Amino acid sequence: MSVLFEASTINSLKLSNRFVRSATWEGLAAEDGTCTKQLIEYMAQLARGKVGLIISGHAYVRRDGQAGPRQLGVYADRQIEGLKQMTDAVHAEGGKIMMQLAHAGDEAAAALSGLEPVGPSPFKGMSGQTAREMSLEDIRDIIRSFEDAARRALESGFDGIQIHAAHGYFLNQFLSPFYNTRRDAYGGSIENRARLVMEVYRSIRTLVGERYPVIVKLNSQDFLDDGFCFDDMIRVAEMLETEGVDAVEMSGGTTRSGDLRFSRPGRLQPENEVYYRDEAARFKERINVPLILVGGIRSFEVAEKLVEEKTANYIAMSRPLICEPDLIRRWESGDTRPAECLSDNLCYGPTREGRGVSCVMKEKLSRK
């Protein structure tokens, strides 16, 4: 049996294989962020496809943190009922699911929420609106928002929580000197810039207890001049390891990073797979917590080698599972052809149109 299909654990969570569905924006929630039957079925389909661990779409913890239309939310108790239906559906298929907690910061869609964007420093987001620099009271409030969202995830039956601190969103903005020009205890040194991430983590850990899985998603680096760099990431990972984090998912880049580094188009050849291979290897030299690696992994053999050589503990994918929700089941059956995903990002076109994420190329072929 391949090492990819060996059972493992993250804290108390037992997993049937080494595959993780990395969070994305499905665009299948209701306008107010509540769960829909369509989104529940989407997650159940991933569980039927034998994904070992599903991480939910990035769920905004406060209304001013919404990044896009029909994004999943976890900011109100009334959303618990739908979220519980989601976890029940995944568990009924034998799957496991974590909730990703997120806030868009200065990249928030103010036109959707009607609320002023906030961030570590005044910064013009992609919407063109300049975010308001958060006061210390604002920071305390948002820590409580993350904690309240974690409680809702726990009450909804999620198997763990992922804190989203990557891709240029709110917590990544505090980590990154590209966004964060504060001169108080939350700016300057990497220890200061990481202070909010650590306070959010501690708040959630205190709430959920030591046996409940809590993981963090970090950029390997921002790929921006004066952005969050690899040495910063290692230092933050060391701090999280000391606090007892259960795993780190490594990604990279932001919406401002040019080629994005996590979105290179075209069918990848094995030698061009794994965007953050070198960074992952260096991470494993320093950090002992499990590493979930995402970014450009498309071949079974490449994934297997990453785990066998201990470059990563878990293999995460997003776009390949949009294209083929049953990819892991296919690989487990012995059909180990590479994922069909072309990494063309066309899958987000239907999301922006309000139809939800889907593989455009696969739909075109099915109509022929």
C-alpha cells in the first residue's frame, strides 16, 4: 500500500489517508453566508471521493471581513444549523472536515458588506477603498470574533479549525511588512507582527481545549518586495510550535504577487510540480509539527515521493479537486494518471457569475 493511503492522526483526529482538500471560495453559500443544500452536497461529494481531510471554504468571522459574493460565513449563531448539516453530510460519507476561519482585512468587499474595511495600517485594497487602521480596541474585538467563530465551528460538529493567515488576507496583512507599518506592539519585528496570530491562536486553543485539532495556514513567503519572507515564516512556525499548534499548511503569494506563485497556468509536468518544494524541505529541517503542502501537486508519484522523503506529511490540493472531486478515489483504485486540472483558473469564472465554482474545461468537453 502506498504511504499516501496510510492512516494517520492530527492531534486526536484520525485520518484515512494523506490527502487534504485545501480551502477555496466555492461561491455556493447564500448571500448572507449561510450554508445551502448546494454547498452541503459539494462537501459530501468530496468526502465520497475519498479526500482524507476537507478544509471548508474560507469562512468570514465578521461581516466586515467578507471577501466575495456567496462566500461561506460563520459570524452569527443562526448559521450553525446549516453548518451542522454540512458536517453531518460529510460524516455520513465517512469524511472529516475542518473549518477555515478567515477575515479579508483591507481586501474586504465593502460593496457587499456596506462596512468600512479594516486592517493593520491604512492601505488601499483591491476594491480601491482605503482600510482604516485598527485601534487596540478593534484588535481585541476581532480576536473575540475569531473565538466566537471557533465556538460556532465546534458546535456545528467540525473536526478541527484552520486559522487562515496566508494569501494577503487579514492575519497575513499583520504578518507582512508590505501591509503592516504599525509602530506599536503589533508592528515592526516579526515577533510583534505575529502577535495577533498568536493571540488568535491562544484564544481559540483555550476555548476548544488541547485535544481538538487547531492548525494554521501560512505563506511560505508573499513574493512581494518588503513582504512576509521565508525567514519570517519559519519564526512564526517556531512560535506556533511552542504554543502547541497541530499542523501548518504552507502556501504562498497574494493577489498582488504578479504570477501569484500558486496559480501558474498550463498542464504541469512532474519536474515543474510543487511550487514550494524547497521551502517545504527547509521547513522540515527546523519545524517538527506536521506540514500540509499545497501548490502545484498534480501527479500521484510526485505526491508519494514528497511524503516518502518526508518533505511533507500531507498533500493538499484545491483546483484538481474542483476538476475531479473523485480524484483520490481514482488514485486509490489504481488509476494513477495525473490530475486532469490545467491550472487555468477558469473555474472561478462561474463563481464570479454567481453559479459557484466548477471546471469550465470539463463542462465544455462534456457538452461535445
